[in-house]
Amino acid sequence: MRTTNAQDLPTLSKLSRELDKDLREGTSPELNSNIKFTLGGCYLKLKLYDKALQKFEDAIEDDFDNPEAPFYAAVSLLKGKKAFLAPMADIKKAMEYVNAALMVEDRGVFHYFLAYLKFDFYARKYLRISPDWEEELQLAQVTNLSPTDCDMLFDILGVACPSELTVF
């Protein structure tokens, strides 16, 4: 999911209304899961974080095998702000979601997101956590993290990448 520019907002709004209508009219369970996930993505791009979170959580309930749904649910919990500013409960929940995504598929970007959460929230507040952000960053690098993954993560988070996490 890439950042949305202003000219895309009306299109996203229209798409989200159409998808919501499709959900209300009822479709197959497999299609419902995809619609909920796509609708969550629309809401995330529209910065409607609470609505996005709800749709991603609904998609998780429908399809446990999709690692993207918990990943984006975790993104939604940060509400476009730095992890440092989020309440600890939201950080813990975001980490639970990312760990759930990792249980489905071991991806570098998921470890990288955990490294960011652990750095920006825990390390910057001098809180201990194990494994720490540096260990998580190493896991990201050995799990095929790409420069595109790094750019994508901070693009959807809507925050700058801390220099400590620059790996490429």
C-alpha cells in the first residue's frame, strides 16, 4: 500500500462505499474476507485508522492464513504517528499482530516492523525487551529484507525511518 495523494481520495472514498455495500449484500465467505481486507486498505489510505483496524480484524477472523491482515492491523494501531507516541497497550497489540503474521509467514518486513516498534517505543524510552530492536533488525536482514520493504513500511506508517534502522 502506497501513500495516497489528494486526487486519489475521492476514488478511494467511492471504492470504500461500493465495497461496504458489497459486504452488506453478502457474498461468499472467501470473497467477504478479501472485501474486508481491501476495505481496510482503503480506510488506511484515507487515514480512517479505527475503521481500517476493524476491517483488518474482521479479515483476520475470516482468514487466519493471510499474514497481510494482522500486519496492516498493526499499522492501523499506530494511527499515522510514531510508535514513541502510542500508548503501550497499542504497541503490545501491534506486536501481537506482527508476531501473528510471522507465524503464518516469516518475512523480513515483519521483523523490520518489530525492530521499528522496539526501537522507537522501547529503546527510546529506555525500556527493556527481548529480543531487542538490534536482534530483530538482524532477523529482518537474514529473512530477505529488501530496500523496497523498508520504503514501503515507512510509507504506510506515514513516519520517517529512524537513522538507526537504515540498512541499505
